[in-house]
Amino acid sequence: MYDVIGAIYEVHMELGAGLNEYCYQEGLQMQLEEQNTPFNREMNFHPSYHGREMNALYRVDFLCKGDIIVECKAVDDLDNNMRSQLFNYMRLLKHPCGIIVNFASKTAKVERYFYDKDSNEILAVDGHVIHQYRH
């Protein structure tokens, strides 16, 4: 995970604040390629309901190293709707690690979260429960 976070900071140092999120996504793609970190960009997925795949389509900005979801934003402030988007992607894909980054600020704001599929909880880096999904 640290190599992915390092790539995020590298992109922000190079590009600075004030660009749109697509520019940062392209920069992150280039940085991940340069450091040979495996990733898929704009990975589509369909959620399932009662074990059946739905037609609804969602798109994750980046899936790095097979299990780290990265959502890129370029906004004034991250809000709970943006975090909920990441949390739902983590839960639906059953991936344990999620990063949301806001490139718009003077310094990149990076938040890391973990999904515990046994307890169905999203945990902050310090271990406190952020959200619990009903079983």
C-alpha cells in the first residue's frame, strides 16, 4: 500500500493543486506504470443481488495490486458521500483496502480504510469502526 500512497504524493508534487481529477488520474496511471505497480484503471463491475449479477454498472478509478481500491477526487473538501462511495466499492468487491485522495488541496489529502468482511465493518487506519453494514 505504501508504494501506491507514494505514487499519489509523487503525482501531487509534480502537478500541484488546481487541476481536474482526470489529469491526476492520468498522472497516477503514468506513475504506477513507471514504478511497475500493477493496476487496472477505471475498472467496471456489476454488483450482485441474491447471488445474481445486476445490470447496474460501477467504475472504480483504480484497483492496485489486486486488492487496493483508489478513488481520486479534486474537490474543496472530501465529504461523507464520497467516502461512502469508496466504502460501498470495498464491500461489494470484498477488497480489504481503500484509499480516497483529494488532489485539490495544497497538500494531497489521503485517507486509508480497511474492510473486514467477517464483521462487515469499514475501519479507519487507527482501527476504529467507521461504518458497519447489516448482515
